[in-house]
Amino acid sequence: MTDAHERLASLEHELVRLRHRHDIAMSAFLFEEAAALGREIAALEKELQAMAARVPPAPQPPTGIVPTLTRRRAQRRRAG
């Protein structure tokens, strides 16, 4: 993982934390605190969008072949 991808991950983590605090402040009727958190969230979202536009997507890990189980065919017995 590159430094840019690590920074994106840390920004996303910080946004989750701030959104949680914002929700708690709103439910506790702490509107001034919620408004301050909202400004922080908006600034981080703007930074996250700008950085995500510049950074190429992270390489996906290689996938292997997944074996599938096959059913054995039941042998039909013929009477006769």
C-alpha cells in the first residue's frame, strides 16, 4: 500500500469517527458542537475527494481458481 492509499484510509477512518461524534452531538441537542463537527467533516470530505481523484485505485490481490465440488451421478439400477 502506498503512502497516498494509507492517507486515504486514514481520512476515511477520521470521517467515520467525526460522523459518529456528529450524530451523538445531534442526538444530545448539542447543535453548536454538531455544527463545528460538520465544518470539519466538510473539509475532510473535500480533501478526500481531491486526493481520491489524483490517486490511482489500489491494485487488487490476485484471485486464484476456486475449485467446485461436483456431485457424483447416482447410478441407475435397471431391473431385469
